[in-house]
Amino acid sequence: MLGGRPPPFSLLAILALLTPLIAQAQTYYFTGNNPAIPGETTVAVTCDGDAIGAIRYNTGTAAFEGCNGVAWADIRNGAIATAVGSQGDVQFNSGGILGASANFFWDNTNGRLGIGTTSPQAALDVNGYMRLAKNSAQPVACSSANDGAVAVTHVYTLCLCNGGSSIWVQSKDGSTACSW
């Protein structure tokens, strides 16, 4: 005390300022768009465009999560993403979160990719149709590195690269040269 008055800040007040933030179950700490100033609440917050930057501690996963505008995402150093879909579904970016579809399937045991099938029988198994662009010139030089490549000419001739002879040949006979 100075002259019978307490100092402007007591030791207790200084310690309170220096005490780290203690995370509580489902407490939301805002550092982003909503609200405009930092704050905290225990009211459930929906992760959307207004909550980008909000941080919460999820007691179910024992992890800090941040709102990316679409979903709550684990923000720990070295965090891993949780796979979605069924075993074998290929994971892809779906609006900033993982997505999956049974129409895009990976058979890891046999090294096969299925499009439209969950039981691919070849390295690439397409159940449906595929589209090839028409080419007015050979798409790549035919060589042993491209042996077996498939292309379509601008007049709808299906051609295959015969890497042994280094020429594109028509699929109808395997010997007539393709005209681009």
C-alpha cells in the first residue's frame, strides 16, 4: 500500500491476467467473423460462414476444433482427417471436408480402381461409358512408353499406340495407320 491506498493492480489481478485460458466442455472461443470482437460462449455454435475462425474444445474427441465455414475440423498439430464412406471408397475434397462415393472405389488388395463398381475386375474397371476427346493430331508420340494407349481421331477412328512399331494403328485391324 502506498499512502494507505492499494496499488492500481494487485498481485492477484496480475496473476489472473497471466493465467492461461482453460478449455471447458463445448466452450466456443471466437477469433473470427462472429462476433466481431473476441469472446466466449457455451451456447452451441453452428459452423457456417458466420462462424469462420471460431475455436472449440470437443470433449468427445479430446481435441481443439476450428470452424472452416463448413465443418468443425481438428486443429491440433499433426491432426489427421477421419475417413468417410465405406471401406475402399476413394476419399476426395467435398467443399473443404472429406467426401466419398461407392462410384469411385479402390481395391487395395488387388490394386484396382472401379468407377461405377465396387468390385473392379481389371486395373481400371468402368461400369458405364467413358468419353475420349477427338484429336486432330496424335495426342502423344507413339513409343514403347505409350504402348497400348488409346485415342480417337477427329473423324471418330479409334486408334491404339503400337509401341513396338511406334505408330498409331486403327483398332479395327491393328495394322492400318491412323490419319490425324
